[in-house]
Amino acid sequence: MSKFDAMSKRSDLQPRTLAGKYRYVLVGLVILAIVLAFAISMLRKDVISLPDSVSPEALEEARREFVELFHRDPDEADLMMALAETAVRNEQPDMAIDCFARIPSDHIRYGTNARFQEAEVLLRANRVEKAEASFREFLTLQENRPDLDRKYLRKARAWLVFMMTIELRFEARKLILQQMVQDGEFDVYDAKQLYFPSLSANYSIQSSSRLGDFLKQAPTCRPLLIAQARYLVRQGKLNAANQLLQSLQLQYPTDSETIAATLECLYEMVDWKRFESVISTAPSFTPDEPWLLTQMRAEFARYSSDWPTAEKYFRKVLESDPANPACHMGLAVALYGLEKTAERKEIQERSLILAKVRVYLSAVDQNVPGGSRALAQDATSMGMPEAAQTFELLADRIQRGAR
């Protein structure tokens, strides 16, 4: 073999060798890319701590759908929101709640919406303590988001009013209703609850049953148990109510709400001996105490013929609940004992108007303006100008809508 032939053979082998090396490098790079992709995928799974209700398969499916829809890689909040909303559509409340809970309230894109949707799912699951907390958090966030659709603000407040109505928490409910009226986002039903809370209070079997659903999820919740006892009192099941309240008193001996409900039960049982014993344990009067406790103080003063004290406390309740028929009657008795004839006559006249309102109040609705106008007139006669203005406004709204 000539020198030229040898050199030619080596030059033929060199490209083949280089090509082989390039192939090995290329295969190596492909394998490395696959390994890196797998490692990144595993890292993401490790970084995102999944709730027990979410499977890795569901997470990857949410990731794929997000990328297809938005053409970018999702972060944890993106995935949790996608999983939560999918769970809502698929009626998987536990998964939805778990995923919404992973989204912080201060998240710029999802925080406010997550709290609202979370609250609605919690309420549907009858987990009212957490539902209320989420609705309240939403309302706080909404104050800093004037661009947010107002319908969500209206719905959040309406749900809070619903829960508080079932739980007989009229003081807390009044604050929400006042905000609704102030913002002009209310209806006839809201106005009736705000201005006539005692007359519109619902102690029906349906409300009691819904309270029972709440209690299944929170069987030791004190406010719910107090409400249950008050429903039992209204249903005439005084012994059952008394037994429940005695148990609560042992657990919460200084709680004003528990004391108030216990006094209400004993008042209906006409057990003044125990009534006096329980009221002696009540904390000193404060202007922000439960309305029911102040009313029970007034009733005991009336029973004791302590007319100045009875007048004081009955009037105090009427400041917060000016259409309370029981307090009107009690105040009339106290004024008679004090020989305040003119004032007693005024209260008796208001009681007559309240008796008339009680008859037709439930029939006042969103369809006919006449009912709201009648309430406006009666509110004026009873010295309730804000109520009169509100119902006149509602009547005008209804009338415009009917034209």
C-alpha cells in the first residue's frame, strides 16, 4: 500500500469516527434533557405540598390544561385555583375547600375571589364558622378592590345575613343590614329584617332544621347550641331547652349570651326563683350587651315592681329594636306604675300600630309597592323616620320596575 493510499484510508475513517462521536453526544444530550425534565417535574411535585384530597394525577392534569389554555407554566396558586374551581364544578367540596385554602388572601390575582368561592362552598357544606370567617375576609379585601363586581359584595352580605338569621344573631346581623341599606344594595326582605327584627324573626321548623345541619358539622359550637335552645323554647320544649342551657351554663358560667338564653327559658317556665338566681350571676349592664339580656333585666324589674329600672331597660332595648312588641307592652306597664299617663298613652298607640303591622308584614314583598308604602306610613307614625324613608324608596323602586 502506497503512502497516499494509507493517508486516504485514514481520512475516510476520521469523518466516520467524528460522526459516531457526534451521535453519542446527541443521544447523551437527549437523555440529559429527559432526565432534567423528569427531575424538574419531580421537584415541582415536591415543592407543591398537595392536600390529601388531591392526587398527583389530578395535579398533572390541571398543569396540562393550564398550559394548553394560557401557554405558560403555572405556579402553585394557578394550580390550586384551577383544581379548586374544577372541584366546585364536579361537586367535590372537600377538594375545593382544601385547594382554596392554599391560596393566600393577599394574592393579587386570586386572593379575593378564592375567599368568596371558598366561603360559598363551606356554607353549602354547612361549615358555617369557617364560612363566616371567609365571607368576612372577602368583605375586608373587597374594600381595597373597588373594581370588583358589586354583585359578589351583595351576595356575601346576603349569605352572612342568612347565617345570622338562622343562628338568631340579630345584633351582628343588624350591622350587615345597615351597610346594605347605606350602599343602596338591599331589598324589601332586608329592610323588614333591619327595621322589624322581632316581628320578622323566623323560628320555623325549616330554620331549626337548617340549624341542625350546622350543628352536625360543629356539635360543640356555643352560639349554635344557644340558638338551638332558643328554638326549643319557641317550640314549647322548655324542659329540653332548660337541660341544654344548664349544660352550657356549666361550661360558660359568665357568658352573656348563655345567661340571656337561660333567662328567656326560665321566664317562659315562670320560674322566678331560678331566674333571680341566674340573673344575679350576670355581668354588670353594658350598652353593647345582648338585646335579650337587657330585655330579661327589664322583665325581672317589672316582676319586682321596680318601675324606674324596668322603664330604663325596656327603653334601652327599644333603642336597638324600636318595633319590639314585648318591650312596648312591658314599657307601658312600667309607665303605668310610674303614673306617667301621657307617655303610657303614646306607647299604647304605638303598640296598636305594631299589632296592625304584625298582621300584614309577611305579605309585603318585591312585587307590589302598596305594602312598602303602608310600612312607610306606619313607621312614620311610630317615630321611625329612617325606616319610613327606606320603605318609601323601596315602593318607588317597585313602582318604576312595574311600569
